[in-house]
Amino acid sequence: MARSRESVRWTELAILVVVLAVGVALRTWQLGTVPPGLTHDEAGNGYDAAAVLRGVRPLYFSVGYGREPLYQYSVALVMSVLGATDTALRLTTVGWGVLVLLLSYAFAQHVFGSLTALLTVGWMAISFWCVMTSRVGLRAITSTALFATSAYSFALGSEWLRVGPGAGIGRCRWLWWGLSGVFLGASIYTYMASRAMPAVYFLFLGYLSMRHLVVRGTAGTSTHDAGHRWGRIADPLRQHWIGISLLLLIAALVAAPLVHHLVVNPGVEQRVEQLSAPLEDALRGDLGALWAPVGRSLPMFTFRGDPLWLYNIPGRPLLGPTGGALFYAGLMVCLFHFWDPRYGFLLLWLVVGASPALVTGPDATALRSITAQPAVFMTAGVGLTTAVRFLLRRVGYWGRVATAGALAVLFVLTGVDTVDAYFNVWAQHRDVRVAYHHALVEQARYLEGSPQGGTVSISSIYPGRYHDPYTMEMSLRRDDLSLRWFDGRYALTFPSSGEGRVIIPSTAPLDPALAPLMMSHGSRLHSERFRGDDLVTGFDVYRFDSEQALADVLRSVRDNPAAWSISTTFPEDAPTTVYQTLDLPAALDGMVSLLGYNLRTPTIECGGEIELLTVWQVHENVVPEMVAFVHLLGADGQIIGQLDRLDVPSWHWEPGDAFVQLHRFPVDADVRAGVYPLSVGLYQREDSRRLPIMMEDVVVGDRILLRPVEVVGE
């Protein structure tokens, strides 16, 4: 008999090893090319992890709507071995995903038995949802792992959350519950959705109290056996009340540093305000605001899933038809055994873990419901286990063989569907290639394979610091390249290094007002074209003589007048009478100078469009994010037309660099004919503080007045 049990254990272990091997294979196969690039969120996580290696040790990463730190620190640990690359980023997620498989198996085996555990982990290993969330460089997966560890630790200390007798657990009960609190508190450092998970333990206390009252009621009206049953429950209930209270206290202490940081710095979490609106509306009495997203999200498990290509095939539910049927069967089993604490705890994990996705709508449900992932598949596993055991009790040897064969076919078909859906359908779709910035990664591969170093200017529709530059930094493994970023649709940069390369993708081509500079002072080195259905069709690389191009630009803007004025109003017929001459170049706070400008539309029709080129030169590195403004002013000094934008981001300005900015904007249609002042300058985005205009080290204002614009017509 003992030998038979030993054989069963070895068989179970062998099956588990095979399942894990399949899970690892699906999570690592083609990891360098699928997903086809990096999202900005992934690149931001990689950048933060690399910063940790450089000595940055934040408690909370405030960039990109705010990010909890545990995932980035784990990525930094892997990067310390493999280097600061996108491969290290993705492999970290794979590691967390495999850990989730192991923890899900451990919890299910302890609480529901080996068959349910194997079916649960087997399904998770080949599920599209689990494979997806285990391959992207995002922190959500850490929430699942930390709460699963907390739940497993709690189950190890509870005589009610185990499939067999609870003998021998008393000595370690408080240790396990203390560890559960540590991991629950640590989960707050993983992902915003984890903040709902302490509710599982609060609600479980309420559930146990209700269960106690039910049994007590039975004991009060029944025989001695019922009274004895009440006695067996009352003492463990008191222990669970004390234990869970201790667990929650420890969790609060562990979470306290981050909670304090967020309370003291409420502005760092931009996402909270976006996601909490339905709950706030519901608290104010508008329950419809809460029910609307819940109603749209409820079908996510079995009927209609996340509508975005970012983490899903739009509309694909988290579980397929078969998995959905088993999930509902498992729900029925859990409800039938509702007063068994094992099933009660599982239901609470499921509901609370899915609640962030339910209250925020169907978008990104694959991530926002991720903490419920083990509970979802355990529920389906309970349903499948019930069906299998029902069959095995009623069939002979060949019936058991047929059942095992049917299970094998079911899992093989599910795995094949996942491989096809993920690697062939999802990964190859053009919207996925756009979302994961496939074109930018291909530019990085071109630069990686090119022997030439030096300066490279890259045109991009996302040149801001936390967008394409982060993606390029995570994809490019060279230190001999000096990158500049700009949006060629509105600007062109002239690095001080002179001759260099410029990369121009199809999505950010040079504006016709700027393209002649490239044609006159550049030569094409390389062209690359992508698939015919790609939204980004390709990119071109040019050798560009920025020194000669800048000289050409300066010749075209020479002798244009500039002025300053302390006046806040301007005479309607002759606004320049209050102007004071300002020689160009004009310095702005010593950081940058306006070298010149070209007002290409000195005269426009009413409701027409102003087109202006301004040329700037950088004198020192700038930390704050700058914005250029161009304002057309009325006689009373009020703005009647404006454009505020800067398409050569100031975060990477290098002293000596120059750039030209194109300003093109309409004038209000109700502006009457007349002559109107045109002003230009720079301000800091964070506080809107304008840079002062300097003349012989004296501040003369915060705007430069250019040649006025004449508006003609009715």
C-alpha cells in the first residue's frame, strides 16, 4: 500500500514536471520577437530597473502615471546578471509567471487535492491569458505571485483550508499566518489592483462568523452531536479571528512606508483618479456609474473580453468555451459547498481579485483581473475534477483510460489554440506591431548592426522623454551613439557635432517647409520597408550636414526685427510704437537663444492660418520640460490665436545644438482686419513659468515680439 502511494506521488511529480516544462516553453519561445517590440510602459519599467542598477532607490516610481517598485527591483536583479536589456526585462516576467504556476499548484494541492492542483496548473500553463501576462514586461504579474504566496501561507496555518486532517499544524500556525501578513503587505508594492486584496481576509472573517452562527443555530435546536460540532468550530474561529487580525496588522506595518509616501505625495498617482471615478460616483449615490462598467466587464471570463489589441485579441474572453463551461460548473460546486471554508475562501479570492476589472470597465481586463487568475483556474479545476471523479466512479478500466485520453486531447487542443492565437494571430497583427513600437525596435536593430558611431537624430511622433527614447534605450546596446529626438512633422534638429545621421520613419516625415534642408544637405544611406499592411511602412536613414544646413537656415532668417515691451496693450493702428528694439540672438535665462525667425505669412485672411519658423540654439542642459509658445495678441493684450508646443524636447538638449521649430496655427474667425502683435517665448510645463528675456544681462520681459501679422478681409 505504501509502495502504491509512493508510485502515485512520483507519477504526480512527473506530470507536474511535464506541465511546468510546457509552461516554460510557451513563455520563452520566440521571446526576443514576440511581442514584436516594447510598449512605452515596458520600456519605462526597464529604464527604472536600469536606474536601480545605477544607484537610484525610490520607494515609488512616479513616472508614467506612477508605478509600484517591486517589479522594477526584481528586473534590476536579473539585469545585474544579464545586462540592462529588454531580454532581461521579459525573462523577469517569465520567472514571475512560472512562480505563479508553482504557487497555484501548491495552494490547490493543499486545499483541494492533487487532481484539482494538476488540472489547475495544467490549464494555466497553456492558457492564452496566462501566457500573455507572463511574457510582457509589466508589473501586474507580481501582484498575483505575492497574493498567492499570502493565501498559501494562510492555508498552511488553517485547519479549515486543507484537503485532509489538520493534525500537526498548531505548532506553526502563527508563523504561517505571520508570513501571510508579510506577503499581503508586500503585495501593495506590486500593482494597484493588489490594494483590493486585503478585503479577502476581512470578508473571510465575516464569512467564518456567519458560518459559526449557522452552526450555532443548528446546535441550539439539535442533538448532542450538533453541540459537539459547534464546540469544534468555536475554538478555531477564535483562533482565526486573532490570527487574521494579526495577519492584517503585520500587512499594514509592511505596507506602511509606501502608504505614507503616497499620502504625503498624492500627486504621484495619476492613475488612481482615472480608475476610481466609478466608485466615487457610487458613494455619492450614483450607482448607475458603477453598474455600467460592471455590466460591460462581467462577460470577460467566458463571452466577451478586453477589446484592445494591447494584451488580447479583441473580444476574446479570458476562458474559451470549454474552460468557460468548466468555470461555471466549478462555481456551482463552490456554491453547493458554500459553508466549506475552502470553497468560501476561493470564491472570495475570485470576486475580490476580479473587482478592479469589474469596476473600471472592459479595457485591460487581462491585467486588472490578474490577481484573480489562480482562483479563476482553480474554480474551473474544481468543476473539471468533479466531472472526472463522477465518471471514474461509474466506469471500468477502459472507461478510466478513455477519460484520461479525453483530458489529454482537451489540453492538447487548448495548447494548440493558444499557440495559434498568440503567435500567429495576435503577435502578427498590425495593431499589435504598432502598440509594441515594432518600427522603433527595427530602427534600433539597424543601429545595432551599423559599424558607424556618432550622432543620430531620430524623428518620432513620441519624442518625449518617457516614450520612444525609453524604448530605444532598452532596445539599443551601444554606448558610442549620441541620440537626438525630434518630431519631423514640426521641427528639425542641428546637432553641434556637425555631420551625423538622421532617421525618418513614415509616420513622422519632414514637413514640406523643412524637407528642402534634408534634400540640400543630406544623402540617403539606407531605406527599410516593412509589411504592406503595417501602419508604419518603413524608415529612411540620411547622412546630414547639420552645420551647413543651420548656416543655410540662418541666412534665410537674417535681419528680421525683434522687440520687447513692458506694455500690456497695443495701439490698434500702430502696435509697434510701444516696441523696444531687441537684437538677435536673444537669450532666454541663459539656457537658450532665439537666433532668428521667418514669418512665412505676414499677411493672412480673416480666419486664416499663421505659419512661422523659429530658430533656437541651446547653451546649457535643461532639466524642466519646456514648451514654446507663439501668441497673436489683440489690442488689449489678450490672445486671439496661439500654438503652445515644442517638438525638440528639452530633456535631451545638448549645449551647442540648434533646432528649427515650425509653428502653424489658425487665427480666431471673428478677428477683425488690422495689424496684430506676434509674441514668442518658452515656459516650463510644470509650473507655466516663462523664461526671462535677457538683454545685456538685464531682464526685459518674458516674451519676444516679432514682426506683426496683418489680417485682411472681412
